[in-house]
Amino acid sequence: MIAHYLPQLLLAWSIQWMGVLSPGPSVMLILSVATSQGRAPSLVTASGIACGTIILATATVLGLASLFAQVAELMIAVRLVGAVYLLWLAWKAFRNAALDKELVLKRTATGSPWRSALNGFTLQISNPKAIFFWIAVASVGGVGNAPLPVILIFIAGAFVNSFAGHGGYALLLSSGPIRRLYLRFRKWVEAGLGCFFLYAGYRLAMTVR
């Protein structure tokens, strides 16, 4: 049974991998967490993103991704939520850029793992880039017509792919050399992240009609 659906699964996962590996808001969030807070919080953030992927993969199986693509009001709502969240991330980045280095290190040392996971989860389920890639998965058939065991394998594989990709970014960006560069150029990095999130949020808001 699995062998029959394997080409379909591999096609869907390959589209997902293109979304995971292409830098976007999720990777920028991990960059911010990894450089300012370290490895463990960035991996927790990656796990939150992967949990958000479960929601998107399940929505794809249920046909909600195609529905979002067809119903303009739903896409407008997604864009608005995504734009507001990106603008909030921009505000946080600009605020961090204005703080002294010692205050940032003290603040991140007591950060809540649940908050890190929730930030990743919230960004993922409101991330139009991720949603558009899952719409692409739905457009090639997805696995909505497969038996339940295959669907569960598809969703589990989507979680593993997301965590592996974003977790890899977390490990890389939280490495010693990257963090030392961050501490040296922290204000510029945070300001750059703020500009990225601000621009992405602005562009996303401007697409709302």
C-alpha cells in the first residue's frame, strides 16, 4: 500500500522541502533567536515551526489549502494576520537593536521555552509563504485520497522534514562563530532583521484587496 502512494508522497515532500530550504520569515525568526539566545531556544523555535507544519499538512489533506486558494476572503485574513505578526517581529527586532548588549543577554537567559515554541508555531501557521507552498502541494494532488495510515505517514514526514530543515538552520546559526559575529555586530543584525520583517509585513499588507 505504501509503495503505491510513495511517488505521491515524495512529490509532496519535495515541494515542502523547497519551502523549508528557501529563506523566509521562519528562517529569519530562527536567525534572530539563534544568534541572540543560543542553540536550545532556537531548536525549540524550530520545533514550534514543525508543529505548525502539522496543522498546514492536515489542512492540505482535508482540502482546506485548496479552499484558501479559492476563497478570497480567507486569503485576505491570512495575509492580514501574517502582516500584523511580521510587523510585531519588526518592532521586537528594532527594540533589541536599541538595547545594550548586557540587557539582551540577561533577558534571553530567562526566556520561556514555551514562548519560543509558540512564536515559531504562530509564525508558521500565519506565514503566507508556507501556506502557498502547501497550496502547491494540494495542487499536485496531495494525499487526501489515500488511506489513513498513508495520511498519517505524510503528516509525520512533513513534521520531520520541517524540524530537520529548520533545526539545521538553528544548529548552524547558533554555532560559536555565528554568535560571536552577532555579538560584534548585534545592532546591525537586529536592525537588518527589523527591516526585513518590516518590508515583508508591508508588502504582505499591500497585497490585501
